[in-house]
Amino acid sequence: MTQVDIARAISAMRAAGYPDVRVVFRKGSIIVEAAPEAASNTSRPKTQERVIIL
């Protein structure tokens, strides 16, 4: 996975309505996910989490 792939996944999450996105690096994988509610600065509730697998 390249930096461009990660940037695309982040852009897709933001386009899906998640302004706060985090990237988690684990052994053998990279996960792009919506940031937890506690870390979010927005007051808009997130009703559904989306996972984008690359």
C-alpha cells in the first residue's frame, strides 16, 4: 500500500461524511477508520461506521 492509496482512503471517508479519520498501522496491515466519538471535535453524531478495505 502506498501513500497515495492511504490518501484516497482518507478522502473517501471524508466524502462519506466522516471529517475525523484516523490511520492505524499494525503488523502487516493499515486500517483507515472513523475517529472515535471522544476524539471528534464535531457535534454531528455519526450513525454508521464505514470500513474501506484496500
